[in-house]
Amino acid sequence: MPQKDLSCYNCPNPVFTGDSSQLYTVRIWGNDSCSVVRPVMIQVRQKPKTMELVFTPSLCGDATGSVLFTPLNPEVISSYSLNHATAQSNGFFNHIPAGAAIFTITDTASCSFDSLLIIPSYQTVNASFSTSPSSGVAPLEVFITNLSSNADAYIWTLNGTTQSTDFSHFQADTSGLYHLELIAWKNELSCADTAMQNIQISKTGF
């Protein structure tokens, strides 16, 4: 079919939209109605193919992720870039925060191909605390030890009321159930872990 992958086949400036190389012939007429036939080869370069795309997750809130792109045909690639930053000659990028990133490959014909990458994340925060004593008779002073790991910020609440970040003890003057909660996180609240404990305070026996 003469019009295959062409916007038109009998016009002076057809537009090619194919995804593979094609050989065409074009007939050109002069003012004297004489014509000549010439071959026209349109070369379509294929997008570089990924052999392996390896992610190292980012510690939540930290720029600790990495990505390694290994192409099947490295000889056709001239540069790599991430988020349109300065291009480099290899496909390894590190110090990447979690989330979306634009990965760009440029081939030896200066054609660029963009891909959307999602850098995964992980978090190792563990919220934990102990109380001493964990129950007793009012009035009672309760001491708190923060046992959290891999955290650098804390929110304490006692019966729904926010306490200071270095909350370490409280006085239980009346009987009842005291609900103690700790939210611990690193860098941002999306990397939080929660621990909670109920402390039962009884009435005095006198």
C-alpha cells in the first residue's frame, strides 16, 4: 500500500508516522510532464531496551535511594540523566529521595526517551517505651523510659493531651485508666511508628 504510515501519498510533504524503518519510492514530475523515480529510505531508531533496572529503596525522608539502569544495547546510548539534571555516561544514580523521578536516556542520534520511575522507601523506626510502675494506687508517680529506635522526634499524649517531647514522668492523683501514647518518627511524620500503653490506677484502700 503506497500510503502505509504516511499522512498522504500524492502530496508534496507527507508526514511519516511509522514505528519501523520503511523503504519508499517517490515519483517526481517536472513541468514537461516527465518524471523520475527515486528511492527514499526512512530509518526508525528503536528505543533503547532495558535489560535490568535495579532499585535500592530510600530510607524514609532521606536521600539514600539509588537506581541502576543496564541497557541491552549500551552502544547506542550516549548519556543518562535523572530529573533533567546534568547528563552522565553511565546509568547509576544514588542519593535519591523516595518518590517519583524522571529518568532520561539519550542515544547517539540525540534522541531522548523519558521514563517515570517510582523510588520505593522503607522505614526502620520502632516506637517503644516502658513505665514504672505500670499500675498502682493513687496518688502515684509513674516514670517513663523511651526505648524507641531509629527515631529523632517524638509526640507524647496522656489521655489525649499532648505532652512535652521529653516527657519522662507524670503524677496520677486520681484513680482510673491512664492512656499513654508515643508517636516516634524520623525526618517526617509519614515515617512514624506508634506505641501505647494503659496504666490502671486504683483508689487508695483507706
